[in-house]
Amino acid sequence: MQMRTMILAILTACLILAGVGSVSAEERAYIPVMVRIPQMIIMKLDATELVFNEVDFDYVLGTAHLTKVGVIATKERAVTATIAGNVPYTLYVSAPEEYFVGASGGLIHISQLRWRLTDHSETDSWESVSLERVPVQSGPPGKMEVIFDFQMTAYWENPAQVYTGQILFTVIPDEV
């Protein structure tokens, strides 16, 4: 009997040791995560300047148009604005100053520069640049490309010289 008790004790000890080996101690700790993504809108322009040269005003051999008031030069697909945003937005175009200023003091009114969206080129949908922001196109969250054609009218009264100025592209988030 003693032998039997001893064998039983050894078996019990083996079972206890085997059970301890398979017991896993696992602890978990959870950390709450909060992500606050800010409102983001990015605009990139593919052009650093818009230049109308003498050749652009060539109505004999070039693509310019002769009118009673002057010569109209057109730049198709002149500027592409690529906008990406995580909120709805609207793209606007305007000018910060009322005149383009000539190197010798002449002035060209900003309304002589007109724009239209390239994909609307079949219609005569030209808009003059102005001091007021004019809405161009709105977009949902995501990425959008807006391609512009530009047209400059050189009136006979505009002295021959180099004129400089700026146009302004502005993206503003829509109210949600």
C-alpha cells in the first residue's frame, strides 16, 4: 500500500507540474486613442507666371484676333490648379491690384485679362479678372484639377511696353 500511495503521490505531483506548465499568465492594458484631424486644403499651381509675349499678339501668322478696339491674345491651358482637401471648398480668382503697371508708367486695367475653364472652351464663357473674388469651381473633399485658359486684350491706347501685375487664386473651405 505504501507503494501504491507513493505512486499516487508521484502521479499527482506530475499532474500538478504538468498543469503549471500549461497555465499561461496573460495581462492586458488598453490605452484609449483619440485622433483629431485638422481641416486641410492644399493648392498647387503648375505655372509660376503667366506671360503674354509679342508672338502671342501676332494676328497675321499667329492665333491672335484683330478687333476694332485692339488685339486679343489667348493662352489655352495656361494654368492648372490642383486642389486637395478633406472638407468641401471653393476656388476663387481675383487680382490684388486694379492695374497692371508698365515699365514706363503705362497702365492696363485688370479687366483686360479674362479667364475661362478649359473644359468650357466651346462656349464664350470668358470672365474678366476683377478685384472681387469670383467663384470658379467648388469641390467635395478629395482632389480636383481646374485648368484655365487666359485671354489678354491689348487696346490700341495701351502703350507698347512690358506690364506686370498679379492674379490671385484663393481656396476657401465651404461652410458645413
